[in-house]
Amino acid sequence: MKTAGFTLIELVVTVMIVAILAAGAVPIAQLTIQRNKETELKQALRQIRESIDLYKKAADEGMVKRTLDQTGYPPSLEVLEQGVINQKDTKGKVIKFIRKIPRDPMNNDADLKPAETWAKRSYASDVNAPAEGADVYDVYSRSPKKAIDGTIYNTW
């Protein structure tokens, strides 16, 4: 007489097969997550750098008020989001350069404001030793981790 059900051997074999499949799926899932974060980082850097360039162009065209000792680059990232008064417009309209400052996806500190998640380089700093200063010439990630392609995030 045969009863319905699985034997202990069948259950062990099934569990082993599922474990082997899961062990193969986890690295693929981690790689996908890292690739998505890297894509986010590239997009965020592109957005911020384009808005810095737009600010500089507006300053060179006289739309942004600046003194002779200023470079024409924004004094902070927040200025890009808040905007500045157009000096060429008699109505005093505000020019905004970015809708919202994106967060650095490699920075997991939720207590920081989006602009604080980025490392900044001033125009006066050396390219090999970037440092903050009176303006924001460029931004980069603070993360010292390696990307999928072997480069380090803070060199992007």
C-alpha cells in the first residue's frame, strides 16, 4: 500500500536544489543593485554639473550679480536650486538652474541634506587635490568604493 507524500530524501534533494539556485541568484541581484546606483550617480553628476555650467554662463552674460573677485561659479549648490535674481530683467525674476539637488546615491546618511552628500571642488583648488572654497566649480561623490569597471566613485 502506497501513501501520498514525499520521502525525506526527496525533500532534502529539493531543498538542496533551491539553495543552489538561490546562491547563484544573490550575486546577480547585488550586481544589478550596484549597476542601478552607478547609473543614478552618473545622472546626478550630469544634472548638477550642467546646472553649474548654466550658472556660470548666466554670470558671464551679466544675469547673475557678481563682484570682480568672484569667479562666476555658484557660491553653493543650494543657490542652484533656490535661484538668483536676473540682473537683466527689470521685473526681478528669479532664475533657477536645477529643480532639485539630487542626493549622492553612494551616500547612505539620511540625516544629510542632498547638497551635503556631495564633495565639492572650488575653482581655486588644484585638480589633484580638490578642496572646497568660495565657490562650487565641480562636485564628486565622497565614496571611496570601487565601481564595477574598477574605477573609484570619487574620481567620476
